[in-house]
Amino acid sequence: MIIASIRQLTKTYGKANSEVRVHALRGIDIEFQAGQSVAICGQSGSGKSTMMNLLGCLDRPSSGSYFLGDQDVALLDDDQLSAIRGERIGFVFQSFNLIPQLTLLENLEIPLYYQGVVAKDRRTKSLELAALVGLADRGHHRPTELSGGQQQRAAIARALVNDPLMILADEPTGNLDTATGEMILGVFDQLHEEGKTVVMVTHDQYVSRRCDRVVTLRDGRIITDVLTSESNELESVEA
């Protein structure tokens, strides 16, 4: 089942006090299947972060369409986009983006609070998710009292609070050491096995090879879009 579809999507930025236009995305066509894990790769300036922002409804396309489920989100106003972000998309950022003044459980409850979920149910759900990512004993700790890996696991738990249609992760292991990064990738593997749709921006080939599919951008265009099984089979033949 296709859960997200982009057609002829472009994004152009203007520079302040200048007529210069920067074409970040140039006529992108792509679909995302439910339950698939996808790596978005490319060098700096290739357009991968712009694509992630558009997929996450953090920005609007200059032209083209973006259907998330059955809605063309390119046509929605700011309030509607905010609702989509809160209800259908889970974000995992490289810098974690946890609120330092709040405990882990309180950080997990914030999205539910804005959805109008009552306090008792918010706490029940946050406890379940903390346990899911192995942080059941860290619920009352603040972010500064957690390791980098624990903070990233907390960020993953927060992304799952509203049972999103799609999880978007921006360099989720970029600030972590190798062992901790491996642990975080294990959490994503588990979510994928449970049927979650995961799209992550990464420059790390090891990370991308763990995904079902690798999409590579260059100069705002998709230059390759391959299933990792096909890529691995090709390498085996060439070897």
C-alpha cells in the first residue's frame, strides 16, 4: 500500500536582497510503501534535507503534489499542516530536540497533551513507550541525566506517541559513537519488523544498507532508487 506519493515536486529558495534562486528540488517523483524502510542519501546540497522537510510538512513545495495517505498536503494551510505533523508523522532528529526542563516521561507526553489526551492516558502511553525503547527505569530523569544513546531512544519513543503513518529520522546516529549507533539502529530494525514505515536521511552507507531501499539525490534530482537486495545481488555478481 502506498502511504506517500510525490509528483513533479519542486522547491526553490530565494536569497535575501537578491534575485538569485536556489533550486533545491527539481521535479521529484517518488512513492513510499507502507512498512518499508527507506534511506535518503546524497552529498551536502543534494536536496535530501529539503525532501525530509517537505515529507514532514515542515515546509511547502514550490510546485507539484505531495499526497500523504489520501490528502494532498501541498494544498493545506498552516493549521492543517500542524495537525498532520502531530497526528501522522513522527520525527527523530540528530540533536534529539528533547525539552531539557522536562523529564523523559513528560517529554513523551507533550505531543499527547496537544492532542487533548487526558493526563492518565498520557502517562500510561508514555510509560509503555519508555519500556519499548528500554528506558522504563529512566522515566523521571531529565535529558541532561541521560546518555546520548538514551536521549535518542527517548526521541524515538516520542516519535511513536501518536502511532504515526510515517517515521522520519534525520541522521539518527550522527552524534553517537559506533556501539551506541548500532543500538539505535537495532531499535529502528525492530520498528521496521513491526510494520512501521521509516524514512531516514543518512550519509552512512552502513546505515543505508540496513534499509529496504536507498534513494540517492544529486543537485535536487533522484539519480538512483534501488532496493538493497538488488544492490547486494549486483555486488555479489561483480565480485
